[in-house]
Amino acid sequence: MNKKELLKKFGKNVKIERIKKDLTQEKFAEILGVSANYLACVENGRQNMSLGKILELANALETNIENLLKFS
């Protein structure tokens, strides 16, 4: 797996968890304190996130960080 594939899979996991919580990108971006454009880039695999921000994202989604980092 290369970096591009990793970011796409991570973004897909974020989107799945966000949709499970019935949150729009705009609402979830507001909760995280980021722009909707930034969140869209994360979900589309075009934006890398720090581990700290990934943890914040997992906490905001009330999910385990492992669910976001599962790539099988």
C-alpha cells in the first residue's frame, strides 16, 4: 500500500463513521473546528492528518481510533 491508497482508505473510514452518526460534512467540520473543505479533502484522501487530529476526530465520532485506521 502506498501513501495515496492509505489516505483514500482512511478518508473512506472517516466518511463511513460520519454517516453512521448522521452528520453532514459541514456539521462535523464545525464540531472539529475545521473547514468543510478540509474535511472533504480528508474524506477524499487528498489531505493528511496528524495522529493528534485523528484522535480528536475519533473522539468526536465517539468511535475507537482503530475503526478509522482499519485498512483490511
